[in-house]
Amino acid sequence: MTTKYGGSPGTLLVSTVRDGGYGLATRALRRCALTALALSLTTGCTTSTVASVPTPAPTATVAAVGGAHRSSVVTYAKAPKTVQAVLDHTGLEPVVESTGAKLAMGRHVVVAGDVDPSDLSAMADVGDDAVDEVDNMTGHSGYGRVLILAPATEAEYEAWGGAGYTDAWGVTRVLAWRGAQTWITLNLAAGGLDAGTLKADQPLLVHVIDHEMFHALTLKPGGQGQAPLWLTEGFAEVAGQMQATVWPRTPPRRATLPTDTQVHKDTYGYFLAWQFVAFVEGRVGPARAMRFYFAAVSPQRDSTLNALSRRYLGASLARLTSNWQHAYRKHGPIGM
């Protein structure tokens, strides 16, 4: 996703564009579906359009990813007060409820939307799994429930927090007010995300939820602005775990650490961000890489990125970049 700033003071917007994410290790249950999706891709995705990747033919429902549904679906009125509060804190409850939306209650997430209840439940199961996987990746746990909004139309997506981000697959808001509320809004009406059945691009939907969940659980108001996009998006792409099997058909010949502008607009921005973070994680291990990440996005950060790199990664960013470029020239992209 592409990190963007906007909205009211203290609001951080992180949007997922059609980038197709990368990961060091794909989940066994998803690998076959991802491979099929990879065969349908004709080009890398960019932040400027959602039409650059054709929608694959419908396959199985999202439920097939996680097996039997574990979540339950209720109306807002019948939901426990604690679950209602998750939606109330966004300030969008009247707008969401006006559509007749229902709530799917998972162990870690609440999904609100007016799509089919079985699809809501499936998304809640995927969201629960995403929280567990981010916990494993970061070594953290004990988050409150995360809200995922699942609007069925583009108009609803804009009204539910996606206004100005119609080229994105989803947006995560991290707010400094309303109890530091965080929520994810999925753009189900975009490109391959079929809000009617959620059959068209289930691997992509899983990736979007995983990617956005990493942002939702690891970013705090005021901290991410200090970090470059290659860092926040590269780590989220590792969490998304899609590009281990889906990548640009013609990868860039040279490895360069992408600028914020390249991550926003360049076809290869997300690819290169993932490649560098994957290289770093492979070099120092996931635990040290995550300590570097959290130090870099901390609102209380008092050191330069280079100083943090030396402290947590054992080398300057310039040295790590040079080593990565050498490995890229010699061995090619990771995962290929």
C-alpha cells in the first residue's frame, strides 16, 4: 500500500494500491491459488491505476482459505455493547447502519458491511488469521478488536473512509483522537475484488487484509511520518505474503532503494521495497528486523534511520543497500 496523509489533524491514512505484495514465505493453504493468480498477471501494478492487472476467473470462495467459518454475524442492534463500540468510535456508525450493514464478530476483528453475511464471516476469519500472523511476525499481542469495513459499492467505500483513495484496494486509518481508533476500509468494488461473491480475486483479498492489518497493528499516530515508504510498505509486503509467487513479469534489472515518489507511482516501487526488506530480514533474522522497524516508526524516535540501522541491523543503510544490490546482480530477485 501507499502511505498517504490527509484528513483531520492527527490522522494518518495508509492506502493499499494495486501493487501485488511480496513475502518471504507463502502460506501452504494459499500457494496453489496464488500460483494460478500469478499466471493471469500481465504486468506489475502501479499506484496510478487499478486496471493494469486483469481480474482472474472466479475460483473458490474466501471461505475455502480458512475452512469453516469461526465468526458469527449479527445486526448492529443485537451486537454486544463492546462490539458496537468498535464501530461507534469511528464516527461512521450512522452512515454504515443506514445501508442495513451487519457485523461479523471474530476473535480479533469486527467486519461491518452490507455484503453477503457468509462473505462477511469469511472476511472476519481471514482478519483473525491476519492478526495471529502479524502477532507471530512482530512478537506482540493483546490488541483490541480491529474494525474492518466492507462496503459493497464505490460510493459506500468513499463514504466509509475511502474518499480520495478510489485507486486503492483499501485504506487504514490510524487516528490520534477517539481513543486512537484504527480501522481498515476495503475497496471491494475495485478491480478484482468482487463485492457480490468475493470469488473473483480471493488471494488478492487475503493479501490486502494481511497487508492492511500489518499497518493497523504496528503504526501509531505521529510515528510513521518519520519513516520512508520503502520501510513501511516493504515490511507490510512481507506481512502480505503474496509476491513470493506473484511479481512483475519483467523485474527491474537493477536494484535501487525506491524513493517515496517511486513507491507511490512506480511500477516497481513496491517490488523493490519488498526485495530490500526481504533481503534485510534474511540477513539479520525476523526479530532484529522487526526491532529496527518498530524503532523507525516510533513517535518517540530520536535517532536517524542510519543510526538505527547500525544499532539493530549491524550496518549502515548504505552498506546494506550495496550488499543487496550486489546480491541482486549476482542471484537475481529473491524468490525467482
